Amino acid sequence: MKKELFEAFIHANIGVIEDIKSRAAKLHDIDCNQKYGEGKPYSFHLNMVAEYAMKWGYLICEYEHHIIPIIFGAYFHDAIEDARVTYNDMMKIAEKYMSHYQAVIAVEIVYALTDEKGRNRAERGSEKHYEDIRNTMYAPFVKFCDRYANYHYSCEVGSRMAKVYEKEMP
């Protein structure tokens, strides 16, 4: 998609995007009191992921009506895993901002990025988990934005996680 078209769509729909952003922040920051890094609200991370999705989404987005689902997926990518909401809860939230068709795309991204049950990082990030990501439209892109945000932040603050991310994805 042309970058100009992608950016114009975001500009024209900034109200919906801000509502999605606020709802995701409330879910993680207030409802769950979740933190990121050294005590930052979790929305700090969600905002980074969504900013990267809005910066580079034009490179992978096929259709204008897929833009909001990609952005929604970026803001809510950890919701099922961390905020204890279900797939159906996510559908109800997504359908407030987009059509059912778009909501399915958005929630499938969220679902694909949800770690599997596991006792440790290796079990949670199994080969099946990554296969599901690869097989879900736009999920690899949102996962990339998530990893990039985590890695970039880890490098900025000197976290040991930077080395973990480098080892997992050289």
C-alpha cells in the first residue's frame, strides 16, 4: 500500500485509534495494574508496538480496511495472555470499533500472539506457537513490532533481556 494512503487513513481515523489506545491502556494499566520495565505503565509498551505498526504498516497492509485491525492487534496483542480476557471478550471489544469481518482479523492477530501455556519461556514460545503466528494474517508483522519494541527498550535501559532477544532472534 502506498505510504501516503496508509498515513491519510490513520489521520482520518485518529479518533477510533485513540479510543482503541485508551481501551487497551485501561485494560492493562487500570483493570490489571500491569507494569512494564521499571514500573512504567504497561501502556508504555503497547504504545511503542502500535507506533511501529503505524510507522511501517504500509509495507505489509493489503487493503485500507485492514489498517484498523492491524492497529487494534498491536494495542491488544497481550490482552488474552496478560489481562485474562477471552477470545470472545476481545471480539466484543473489537466489534465496537470495526465490522465483524475486521474484528475477526484483529482478534485472530491477538489470539495468535497469545503465548501457550508453559512452565518457562521455551514452553510458552513453542514451535506450534510460532507456526500459528506465521499462519495468521498480519500476526508476524505485529509480533515483529512487539519484539522490536521489547528489544529497543531493553537496549535503552541496559536490561539483560536484550541478550535473550538477540539469542532467540539473531
